[in-house]
Amino acid sequence: MPTSYDVIIIGAGSMGMSAGYYLAKNKVKVLLIDKFDPPHVSGSHHGETRLIRHAYSGNAAYSSMALRADKLWTDLEQASGQRLLVRSGVLNMGAAESANLGNKQQTAADFGLKVELLAADEIRKRWPGVRPPDDYVGLYEEEAGYLQSEACVRAYRQQALAAGARLLVNTQVSKVNVGSSGVTVHTLDGTYHADQLIVSAGAWFSELADLIELPIRSVRKAVAWFQSDESLYDSARFPGFTFGAEHGGFYGFPSINGSGVKIGRHDAGQLWKPGLPFEPFGHYADDENDLRRALEAFLPQAAGKVVRSAVCKYEMTPDEDFIIDHHPKYNHVLVAGGFSGHGFKFASVVGEILSELAQDGKTAFDMSSFAISRFQEAGAM
């Protein structure tokens, strides 16, 4: 196997695998290295599905990136011959005075997105399985939906390899040396050299602290599929959803092929670091209790027995915005991380952006919100 490359990517999960594909597609000689064998259950992309929405509140960069990501996912579908994006629609619910929903509605108007603002009684009529409080409203995005997350990573892997990328799986990086004009990556199985390096290590950034220290916290998150009334929650008639309640913020998916409604909690969770036990679902009582309580309040006929469960990881930054930037000292090292539980939908465009930065040193997207320097200025590093 060759030992010299144009670009080495450490971490070949959703972002890294995507970047590897776009680089290889442009005839860049690229090596991807992963501690596991993607797609796998040790990161943030397993559990079958992730929501994709376009109307973000706040930073307009997210909505412009989401729209580009959507286009790239459909391109990947065509290239791979697989269905990866299901436009089920997504219903976002919250209290009527929620600034978050108001901001999303404004973003939708700014970007020409098709959304509907629905009162609580309209939600209940359209989807009889939903029981929002009277003072709630819903913002429904018809063109939103969900991605088959593991299938997406698998498709990028297949396409990257077909385009000429090399991939090392189950390979631990032991050391990285960065010189003025190149990098050397040491693994337990060999040493590799490249002109440039992309680091997209997810929850494992702390193992590369000698290269860069980032204010990323890894958080254990629990999700579960609950036995549901298929006449109400089947994917043919029920959308993906998010809602905020007094006991937390939640997201979920319709019952897909009889799987039951899948639900997770966006906030809360337990801090985790590499080397610590990663406890299975049910180790903490709130793994199920939080999710069941939310379903009983909002989707009562989806609160049956748990038929399946999973645990995965969020990698949180202090402000929950991403990190996509050059290394503070080395311009030929790119860093992508801290995707904070809402990053998967962007994996396609983040990979494209990383490939552009590696090849051209620039991208058309505004990356200022994702700069590492924001933490240095705030004293968070």
C-alpha cells in the first residue's frame, strides 16, 4: 500500500468519508484512517436515521448549507443507486411565543422555503396522533425529512473507494507530526505522509490533544423505538418531528416499516471520554423515562413498549456551533468537529467544503461562525 498522499483524513465517519469522496472525485490522492470500520456503532452516525431540515433559526449559514447539503444527498442517491433521503416532512412544535420558531419562519421566508405555520388544533386535525398543548404552534416543512444515516456513510465509502481513495479501518493513530510543508501520521500498523491533513475525529478528538486541543465535550445520548399505533404513525402518513417541552427538547421519526416511533432527547445526557465505559441503554432510568414521558405528553399512542434502543454520542461545543477551520498554527491542517447533535444532515456539504479548503484554500460559504478563534477569544480553550 502506498505511504505518500496528497491528503490524509483522520476519522472516516460521516464528515471524513464525505470529504474523502469529494477529494478522490477530483483526482486528489487521499488516505482515510478510522479507528473503527465505518459505518459503525462507536460514533455519532448509527441508529438508522437523522432528520434533515432547512429552516434554521439564527445563523443564516446553516440554512444555505442545508440547502446545498440536500442537493448533494440527492446527487449521492443518483451516483449510488440507493434511496438515502426520505421527504416525510418535519413538524417543529413549540410554545406560540417561541422565538426559535419565529426565527425559523423568518429564515424560511428569506430562503423561499415552503413552510406552514399551524395552530395546535390544526396539528391535531392533520395528525390525530399528536396532542400539543393549546398554546403550541407547529412549523411544518414539507420538503424536509430524514436521511438513512448508516446507508449514507456506506454510500460515501463505496463512492470514495471507487474514485480511488484508500481506506484503513480498525486502525489506531498513535502520533501525528506536522512539519512546515507536510504531515506524518503514525499508526500501530504503519507510517504515512501527506501534504495536508484533515482531522474529523468526532468523539475521539481528546486522543489527538498533542495536535490540537478543542473545547469539545462528548455526551452519551439514548434513543429508543416505541411500539406505536401504525394507523397514526406509519411513515406513509406521519412526519419527522421536534418539540420543546418543560422537561426537555426532543426529536423523532415516524414508524418506518413497522419499526415503531423513534425518539431521542436533544438536551441532557451523560459526559463521556475515551477510555470510560459507554453504558448501554437502560443503565440510567432516564434513558427510557425521559423519552416515555415526552411521548405520553405529545404522542400518547406511540408510548408502547420499547422494541429497540441505542446509544450514540454528541460532540458538543460551548455554543453548539460547528468547528470547521484551519489549525491555528498549521494552514495545511484542517479541523472539523463539534457537530453538537445537529450535524449529520450537513455531512455532505461539510465534506465538500473541506475538499474545497484543502484544494483551493477557500469556499463560497461563510465559515466565520465556525472558526476556532472564537473559543480563544472567549477563553474557552
